[in-house]
Amino acid sequence: MSGVWVFKNGVVRLVENPGTDSVQGSSRRKVLVHTPSNEVITSYSVLERKLASLGWERYYDDPDLLQFHKRSTVHLISLPRDFSKFKSMHMYDIVVKNKNSFEVRDMNVT
């Protein structure tokens, strides 16, 4: 992960790859890809199926989050309930905890 920390209105946030948001009239966004199938994760139902196949179990303790735990590890994946709030930091968390199954890619959007 690379970027620049920006302080604005009393809040610090990481801006990933500043200056590369638009490339010749198109913008770029991050997508999570299931590498064995080369499938872009487009919803939580798709993600949940992929994680379940890797041994992750869903937790239902917090109504504001989707959480997954793998019994053989201490890892916990916590995601916002609304998929539109699924950001690159959540994607990288999944990648780190499933090294050979997911990757984050740039996708051009026109």
C-alpha cells in the first residue's frame, strides 16, 4: 500500500496513489479478485462463498459488521455491512489473511 497522508478539517486519511486517479479520461478504482478463478468480487454473497471454501466462518455477534473467523488461526476479518463502503483497506486485510487466494487490482472506470 502506498499513498500520501492528508490532513483536512481535523481528520487524517491516506490517499492511495495520489495523482493517478485519472488516466486519459478514465478513473481507477481498486477491486478484489479471487485469483484461482480470476473473478472480481462484486458482492458480499460472492465473497462469503469464496471465504467459506477457504475455511472461514461467519460471526453474527455485531449487527453493524460482517465478520469472518478461521478456526485454525487468530485472524478475524471485519467488514462494513454496506458493500458500497467496502474499501481498499478491507481488501488488503483479506489479501494478507489469504495470501494465495486474493489480490487487489486497479480497474479503469470510464
